[in-house]
Amino acid sequence: METKVGLWIDHRKAVVVTITEKGEETREITSDVEKQLRRSGDSPLEGSYESRQVPADNSRQRTLTGHLNTYYDTVIDYLRDAESILILGPGEAKDELKERLEANSLGGRVVGTETVDKMTDRQIAAKIRQHFAESH
């Protein structure tokens, strides 16, 4: 039996469900990504607060992109042995991960992407089991 992997992903965490002939395993991978990087510093009353304390938007975007790239690489490490990959998630992360898989020559293994809202780990596992059962 081939290894089938399904995952639910957003920018904060990924729930990876691996199905093999030995059974099923669920892992959670969390990211260090902060959507809004926190502003640090003194009081805004002590001078030109914005220009000194807040990094430029492109600097913040580079930081976010760097964190996401590291996060996606970690997720991809769990997907390398899969022959079939199903990607679920509510937002952009699923499409960003799919693009990254394609860049890593793993895009041909993606059997589908689907937009779904937040789910419990058990709901995710059940949906992935159901998808792969129906595809046989």
C-alpha cells in the first residue's frame, strides 16, 4: 500500500495525517509566524515613534516570508515519502504550500486542494480517510 498524506494548513499550524498499511499517524507542526509583527519600544510620546520603532513594510514582509519558507520546508519534510498528498485549509497557505511542492518537484503527488474552515484533528483525519477511501 502506498503512503497517503493529507494535511490541513494555515499560517499558524499544520495538521499532517499519514496513512500507510501500518495505520494512521497525526502530527501537528506549528509555525513561528506572526501576521502582525509586534512593535517594540518606548512611549509614542517620546519623539518620532513610528519612524524609529516600526520596521519598514518591506522589511516586515521579508521577515514574514522567511518564517513562512522555513515553516513550509518543515511541512514538506513530512510529505517527502508520500505518493499522494491532499491539502486542506481555509486561506492562502494551502496554495502557497502547493506552489512550494511544485518547486521541489513534488507537485505531481498533489491529488487535490480544498478550502475548508477550522476543523478538529479528528475531523481532519476523518475527512482525509474518507477522501482516500473514495479515490480507490
